[in-house]
Amino acid sequence: MSHAWNPPPLEWNRLRLKSRRQRAHKVAADAVARLTPRGASFAEWFAALPQFLGAQELREVVAAVVAARKAGRPVVFAFGAHVIKTGCSPLVVDLIERGVITAVASNGAGPIHDLELAETGATSEEVAETIRNGSFGMVHETCQQMNQAARLGADGRGLGRAVGELLEAGDAPYKHLSIFAAAARAGIPATVHVAIGTDTVHMHPELDAAALGKATLCDFRTICAVVARLGAAEAGQPGGVWLNVGSAVVLPEVFLKAVAVARNLGHDLDAMHTVNFDMLRHYRPTQNVLRRPTASGRGKSYAITGHFEIMLPLFAAARIEKLT
């Protein structure tokens, strides 16, 4: 039995057509990139970027940060250690000193690399090599100093503040590169959120786990208080901005719990904006930073994808241009 079947031809002359003038367009000539002359200023170059997709999102993030600071709302820079390892510390320090960033948060690796860079002018090792011979992470100075910071931080000041105060009070030759020292000088919250077993100092037998746990719990409570202020001061005003920069797991989880605490205590966060900077788009930042906390609110979320060493200098320069 044959199963052959030929569909009847369509009536092509019945297609409904319209003029281009009746169609909505997504791309317009006045939104395309503009050429800049040699020697153009950064402001001119930034204004000449196309008004589409990532470039437009970057503009909107800058505008949200500017609006938040003008309204007296927080701008939180929550970062993974790769911000330091890609050479971006001076940008963050400068934005702290300018009053653009009003709080910083990091995972446990952040202060380790921050401290090492400040004290020795170098940090990070080639893991693929040192993991083979058992020497990875086996330096004693860093663990001793993080232990000292944990014991100080356990008194209620928290781990991040203790790291910054130790560096600021000492004679570290490169402390001008330290994000935590800059936060201590500025008197802004600096928190560290440790997951036991994730950092090199956790391998050392002398680790003071009790002090470390108490200090990082202090920091969690501090960041909850910061997040509680990310809403608008009054109805219709701008909210604050949470920037998640290069943390794929720990800080997105911390942020989600901080949002839960703040809302449970009655704080309205519907006007806050959230941003994720990373080289890849990951599940937890997408859900826990961008989608869930801002769902049904009037705040917006943005994903800026690209290399830190390229995107962060652009972002920092654009914010400075808009705030000066």
C-alpha cells in the first residue's frame, strides 16, 4: 500500500503584506556606532558605542549606579578573587575612595589574594604544577595572617574589616592596591563569606576554625544589614545596586539569603537593581542575583559578559565620567 501524499499548493497570492513604514523596527540609524576621531576623550568614545544589547545594558548599569548614589542608596561590589587576579584592584580602590562603592563583599579567596598582593606585590600560583608535588597552597605566612584577622574579627568587627585594619595599620609596601585596606580607610562595610574547605588556608593544621566561623558569621549579619538598605528611601525613588562580579556560587547564595532576611524583617527591596559581571553566564548568578530577587519589582537586572580586565575598566571609567 502506498502512503505517498502531496500537500495542496498554498495560495501565495493571499499573503498579507504591508509597508515597511507600518512595521516596528529594532534597529535605527541614529542608534548605530559612531566613529570617534583620534584623541577623542573617554566620554566621547563611550557615547559613541552602539545603543544595543551589551553596550546599552552597560549604559543602563552606569545610570543605575549614578542614580543610587545621588539618592543616597548603597552600591555593593561583591567580588570573587579573579577581580584581584586580573589586575583590577586599583579600579575598585579608586571607586571606594570616590564614594561610588559603599560596601564590598568577597568569598574566602578574596582577602587571601588581597593580602598577599599588598604585602609581597605578588599573588597566585600555577596550580597545575604545584598540585602535582603537593606544594599547592602550602605557605605559612598567609595562614598565620588570616588566623590573626579571624581572631580580631571574631570580636564583632568581622573578618573583612579585620583584614583591612591589619593591612592599613601595617607597613605592607603595596597596601595602596588593597581593596580591604581601602574599605577600612573609608569606613565602609567589608565582608568575607567563607565556605570551609574552599581556601588554601583551610589546609593548615593551625587554622583557627572557631574564630574564622565566628568572624564570617559577623560578616553575614553585616551584609544582611547592607542589603536591607538596597530598596528606595521613599516611593518612586531609585534603589541601590548589587554588583556580583566573578562569583559563580558563594556570593550569589549569600545574596539570596540576605534578601530573604531583609524581606522577612519587612524591608522593601522592590526598587533595587542587580548586576552580574562574569566571563560566562552561570546558573546561580542568573537565578539568585538577576531573576529571583528582582521578580515582580520595579528594579531591573543586567548581565554583563566579558573579560574582567576589559569590562571593569570600561565600567569604572564610565561611572566616574557620569558622577563628576
